[in-house]
Amino acid sequence: MKTLTISIAAYNVEDYLGDTLESFCIPEVMDDIEVLVVDDGSKDNTHQIAEKYQEKYPNTFRCIPKENGGHGSTVNKGIELASGKYFKVVDGDDWVQKTDFVQLVEYLRTAETDLVLTDFSRVYTDGSKKKELYFSEFEVGKVYPVLDMPEIESIAMHSIAVRSQLLKNNGVRLSEKCFYVDIEYVVYILNHAESAVYMPYDVYMYRYGTPNQSVNVKNMIKNIGMRIKVSSGLAEYVTIYKKSAEFNPKRYELMKKKVVRMISGTCLVYLAYDDTKIAKKELKAYEETIKSISKELFDESGNEKKVRIMRFMNHVLFPIENKMYHLLKM
């Protein structure tokens, strides 16, 4: 059995994929890893690049062609095919830092926890880098029950290596033909994981600020329907969990925090709209949807300062806030 399966979500990433795959070409660990390059129906040379690595390193790389189904479908395919002890997702335009990746793989060889959490860095288009430190309250190398982990601001998909069998045994499956499913991934994992450990390896290099990213503001407006779908679905998911026989208040709080954060973020996207009338109408409709699913989640999403102000004024000042947003972006 391989120590780690890397599932690469690859769609039209010919400009980046070579660098991504090259970052895994490390002699010390190549026998320990399998890299599944899931080509999501790319129209460029993504498939050809992946095939070259498969031909050169057949014991490490596999090129998996499939019809286009979105980011979630590539993760689902990766989980299905994974044979490694642990599983990690890497986007086709990102990469790993070799020294820290070697340390991670060496640690995973003997690890037993459901989750191994590591750091990641945002790498901006100008080459600057910002390390994200979500786990400063964790004691390095200490195994925590997931329900007793130190309080953290958030957990990102980029930070997680998860036991493959946890994903397979619990039928973890993400929405397809949809962006923002990384939030689903984290929430579903938090619902099933029992143990976690933090190791201070800066493994994942997250390319940030490119125009095609789903986190680009223009793309968030364009894809607002997907944010609504994912956040509403997750609101229903945690609400159903709360009513289930398996309900545990600590686990619920872990998942809820992630969902509330996404609901607040979705509300704030509307501030970036050019047409304030459409934005205000759609925002109120979205908030009514969330409120109908869970008044608790709706209320807690208002803890975000800008959202709280909008709701306190019953969205009367929305056009002014919208104008301020655009002035600040100029």
C-alpha cells in the first residue's frame, strides 16, 4: 500500500500542471506516493502533460481522463481510485514545497490519526508569499480527539491529509458541476473524523490571485448560484445532523462554524454587484432561504460585522455600502 494518494484536480491547467507534477518528483518519497491526475475534460494540453509524467514515472503518476463534472467530481474520482493510506487534494495550478512534503510523507508512514493537519501558504501573482497559521494553539505532534481540538479560526482543504478509509467507509462524496465544494469536503470530514494531529510543515503552495479562480470577486458574482447551492446544502446537512441520534454538540459546533462562515461570505458577495437593486433582491431571497432552513445559522452569520450592519438597517443602507465597496476597490 502507498503511504499517500494525491488527487490532482486538473482542468485546462496546461500553464501550471508541469510545475505542479514536478513538485512531486522527489526520489526519497516517490515510491510512497501515488499521484492521480484527474483530467476533468480539459480542452488544452492538460491530458498530454499528465500522460508524459505517467510514461516517465508509471509507479507514481496516473492520468485519469473523464468527462467534465467540476472540481467535486475530480475529488470523488480520486477517492474512488485511491489506494494510499492517506488522501490529499491538490489543485492543478498549485504545488507542494518539496522539503516539507518529504517530512509529511515520512510522518504519514507511521501515523494513525484520522487527520494530519499541516500549514499552507498563499503565493501571490507577484511572487510574494503569506503563510497561513491556523494551528498556533496546537501542540506539535500531540494527538487530539477531534472534539477536543484547540479552537481554530478555520480548517482549509489545503491543510488536510485524511485517512482514505475514512472517506471510503463513510461514502464522502462532493457536489458535482459546482465550485466551492472544498467547504463540503471539510465539513463532511469533520463529521466523521475522531482524531487529529498537527505537524508544522508548510506543505501546500496555494496560487492566489489568478483571474480564473473561483475566489476572484468577478467569478464569485458569476457563480453566486453555486455558492447558494453549497451553503444551503450544508445548512441542511448540519441541521439534519443536529436532529439525528448521532448528535454531539461539540461536533455540531465544529461543522456549524465552517457553514456559518460560508453563509456570511455569500452575503458579502452581493456588495460587489454593480446593480444594487438586483443585488438587494437576491440577497434578501438568499437570507430567507437560510432562515427557513435554520434560524440559528442565519442569526450566527450576522456576527460578521458587515452582515450585521446590513441586517440591522434592514438593508436600507445597502446601496451606500455597495458604493463604498466599489470606491475602495478603485
